Amino acid sequence: MPPAGRKWRVAVLGATGAVGQAFVRLLADHPWFDLAVLAASERSAGRSYGEAARWLGGDAIPAAVAGMTVMACDPKQVDADVVFSALDASAAQDAEPAFARAGRFVLSNAKNYRMDADVPLVVAEVNPSHLELLDAQRRARGWSGAIVTNGNCATIVAVLALAPIHARFGVRTIFAATMQAVSGAGYPGVPSLDILGNVVPFIRDEEPKIETEIRKMLGGMRDGAVDPAPIQVSAHANRVPVEHGHTICMSIGLRDHVPPEEVAAAIAGWRGAPEARGLPSSPAIPVLLASQEDRPQPRRDVDAGQGMSVVVGRVRRDPVLDVKLVAMGHNVIRGAAGASVLNAELLAARGLLPAV
């Protein structure tokens, strides 16, 4: 945490979009971070944030930021120690390394650098040891800043559900089918006549992300590099007419063939990596086990842990593999902005951010 009375200056890139707005909500009154700069595309730069952002949701724009002038996504104009990136992939490709070269810590939601060998892909409670990659990243790229990524929104939900199982029993095979909320497509997202009363069984690039990112995040560190977990993953991705909350049905094959009751007990007792506990955005229980036979449900469970907890239910025997279950989490908070904020808090707690 910062010294008493001090905070790290932070910026949000892509601040006017749906995930950018989630960052604004989470950072407006953050105890460690001062939301100092909002940045977006050239068409928004120079306008007040209240004018530039089409604010989503029923709450009001935080008064402290509504009058802030939106800046361009240029390191020369953005005076901040930490940069949270809600940029789409096309903009993130050049902008994020530019900020890292300028000495900034970039916490990225974009897909561009997640699978690079020297870039940490982190869920704070699951694999904080992957932050060890930062030294290698700086040496290889010759910059004083850093890029730390969080995963695809559906992958984060899956990994939090899988982590306690993999730690105890060794996950070997996963068959996953997602039912992903429309907010995951951003705004304006999926046209209403395509999604209302419908299921769209295709989300571009989503299935490969799930299949590769799970292996990296559940992998261990060996000789200064990530050793991906030896897990076979098959994913189906579907868009469904739900506002927030990605639901994932998974059948799981285990190294240790144990009954579902032992798997459920492992989930219920898991609290994640010790260094991720007690941070400002950490939920008390990162993975909640639902006892009701028809849960989790997005409408009833999406705000668990202020949107930072994943809810798991229907843990039962699988006739083909070992066990099957349903996991659900808030895709915009736990699966996007909240994950990045928690990763920044983890960096701060480990003394990796610049002094303030």
C-alpha cells in the first residue's frame, strides 16, 4: 500500500467505452489510486468526460470525473504511474508498448500480449508468481515500464472455478460450453434483433482464447518462464440474451479420480493465494459454492462479492470424465476492469510499483 496520505496517479485508456466506464466506477474513490487522467480516441479527446462518454447503467457519472478533460492516448499527455487499458485490440497493439517504453505500468484487458512468453497473464488469487516474468520482459524489451494482462472475461471465470480443483486433484481434461452476456461485446454490441430470444453460437476468437489462456494461467513457473499446465481444453462459446454474467458449464477429467463431494469441499475451502487476500478489491471468498440445485444464475448471483466473486454450483459426477459443474461471474467486473484493478493492487502490495 502507498505511504499515508499518498496515492499512485492512474489513468484509464479507452475510458469512454463499457469497460472503461467500469474502471471509472472502481477507481473514482479507490484508497490507493488517484484517478488522474482519462484518455480515449481522437474524437473524444478535448471534450469533458461527461460529454464524451455515453454513460451506461442507472448510476450517475462520478462527480469528480464528469468535468475532467479527456486526453489522447499518448504517453506525453498522460501523467500517471499506472495505466489501465480498456482499449480494443487494434488500438492496444501500439499504445500499450508505447506507455511501457515511457516507464508506465500497463494493466491490460486487450488480447494482444496475453500469450507472449514474457508477459504475465494473471488472476491475482491464482498465479501471482507469474509476475516474476516482469524482469525478463524489461530486459528483453528494453523498457522501464511493464505490461501485465488479465485474461479473456470467460477464461477468468473458468480459471477461478478450476484453480482449487487443479491444485488438489490435477485437472487433465476440460470440456467447456459458455453462455456469455451481451455486455461482453461492448457497446453498442450485438444488434437487438440478433440476440433477443436467440442464442448465437459464435463469438470471434473466443474459443481459442479460452483453450490457450487456461493452460497458461494454471501453469507453474520453471527456470524463469511459464510452464503451461498439461491440460486438454475444448471450448464452445455462445452469446446469450443476458446483460451481465458469463456462465460456463464444464466437464472435467482429473488426475486423481475423486468423488464430486471432495471436489465441492475443495472449492468451498479455497481462498486463493495469500498475497491476494485483504487487498482493497479482493472479495472475502473468491469462489463461492452454491448449495441450491438451480444456481448459479446471472440475475441472482452476478453481484456476489461486489461482482468480484465467481459462483460455482451443480458439482456432480460426470459419466464421461470425472466431475461436472457450472460457474458464473461478472464479465465486466471480475472478468475485465476489476481483474486489472486487483492485479495493480497486487503489484503495489509486492512493492513492484514506482514509489510515490
